[in-house]
Amino acid sequence: MEMMSELLSPMLRVILILVICGFIPFTAASFFMVVIPQKEREFKKSITEMGISTSRTIRDSYSVSRYIIPVLFAFLIFFGFITAFTVAAGSREFMDNVFLSGPFYGENNQAVMNQSFSVLAWAFAGGFLYAAYNIIRRLRALDLAPGVYYSAGVRILLASAVALIFSFFAGEESVANPNGVNQLLTFKSSLPIISFLAGIFPQRILNYMLERFRDFFANESVTEKSLALYNIEGISIYHKERLEEIGIDNAQNLATASLTQLIAETPYDARQLLDWIGQAKLICYVKDDIHRLRAVGIRSVFDLLKGNKDRIVLRELADAVGLDTPILEVVHGQVVNDRGITALYNFQENKNSPARDIIATRAVEEDDSFEDSKIIKPRG
């Protein structure tokens, strides 16, 4: 502790606080100054390609007012932790408190409190580095949503709690210098590593704990498993977490989501989103039978619209995969008569047309030129 106090001069502490805390508002400002205009151009091009007419704009989803509270939340969390660490680094002893002492509160055990302070510092370091990496990555992907700042602050709190649990589990024995007990020494020396990893993967540690005690929790129903986003081809764990940020937790949510909202609020291309939505709609119809239909090339509702499939073709498909023929006919009829699905199918065809891509690019360029002419007027 004394060495840390010598290393952290007052000037260095101020610089450390400014750099770590200033990172949050700096990235938010960069997003609005640099990224939003580029995202707006891509959004206009995408909806023009598909022939969609909408009054929605990127700034409807990414307004400054939506970022104030999340940015302030993350800033206060970072400021509170880094200030506490830099100030406490100049102290040789801590006052007995329930947060650092845990189950040893009242015993004024400095060794336990020093250990708790150490694991909190390492957990914060891991949480901050991961949060910084995630924010920068999302910034480069034109996808810095307000929820990213909430996640950054919550990650620090969650990582700190997990690290303290490990520290209290070690207890006094890990700091009492046991003679010849190598396992305890090894565990103590591993605490900083465990705490750092807790800052990077707090949710995975919690999931592991839930898995260990899964018998105490209710099992998922068959319907919930069949509607899981993992049943959609092309959706990874990262895609799943990103969609959950905007309230899409399963295939039914994705099947009924607004296409323009998804294009505006996620970093994914319209082709990819249309494919996911088409798969989600078919999953809502056939549930677990989706795997059978994929075996014959029916991945989404759009595949049922292709080729003008009659009753003979549907019967052959049903026989090939072992599916009840009337069920497939009913699903096909509902899909064909669904105007929303037909509209999405036409959007997909337009999106895949090279000619539409050229037209959309020219339209966006002309629109940008028109906007510039309204700002910079010629003299004369």
C-alpha cells in the first residue's frame, strides 16, 4: 500500500481520474459528431433500395436526450471507483466496514480488508478494459447505443460483487501465511487473476453458478426453447445479446419487429435482418419442425413464396421430411395471404437487385447535395 502511495503522485492521480472518467463523454461526443452522419447516409440508402417510404430518421433512435442519463450513470460509476482507489492508495489502513470486511466485520482484520481492496481494484481494471474495448468496437461499428453505457456501469458493479465473493470465500486463511499449505498460497496468488477475469466475464461466472444450482430454478418450457433466437441460422451469442438490448428476446419478438427500427437501431445489413425475420416468422408457424423443413431448403417464409408451390409440391415436401401434409398446406396458405410477409418478400427482392442499389446510391448522393446546398448558399 505504501509503495502504491509513492507511485501515485497527486498529479498522476488527477490525470488518471481525467483519462478514465473523460473516456465516457468523449466517446459519446465522437459518436454524434462523426458517426451519426455516416449512419444516416447508410440508413437512407438501405430503405431507398427496398422501396420503403418512412418518416423515421436515425436521430429519432439516437437523440442526445436518450444518452444523457446512461452517460451520466457510467461516468459516476467510473468516477466513484477510480477516485476511491486513488484516494485509498494513500492510506496504510482501512477503517473496519462491512463492504471490505464482509463476514469478518467487527474484527478489524486489516489483512482481510487489504485483500478486499486489492480484488476490487483488479475487478475494476478488468471491467474498465472490457467496457473500453466494447465501446470502441461499437463506435467503429456505428452501433454505440445508449444501453452500452448502462452495461459498462453495471459490469463494474457486478464484477466488484463477484470479486468480493471470492475474496470472502478465501477469508482469513488465505492471508494468514499458512506454513507449508501451498494450495492456500496458490489460491491467494490467484485472487487478482480471478478478480480481473470477473471484470471481463462477470455474466459467465454467474451463469456457471446458475448452472451448478439449476435444480433450484424452473426449467424452460418446450415453447420457449423452440422460439429461442439460437434456432435462427446466422445468430450468434453476440447477435443475441445485441438484439436483447432493444427488447428482442425470442423469435416471436423478432418476427413482429419493425424492419425500419431494426435497420436504424442495429448495425446489421437489411439483407441479414430480412433473412432473420423471415426465419423467425416460419419458426413461429412450425416451431420444432423448422429443422425438418431446412433439410429440403425451406429456411424462411420467403422460401414458401418462391416458385408458386401448389398442393402437389407441398405434399411431396411434407412426405420428404415426414411432416403432416395438411399442416404444411395451412402454413403455406397463411404465408401467401399475409400482406406483411409479401411486403417483406418484395423488400428482399429489391434489396438483392443491383439496379436498385445503383438507384439508391444516386438518390442518397443527390439528397446529400441538396442538403449541402441549403446550408452553403452561393453569393450573388
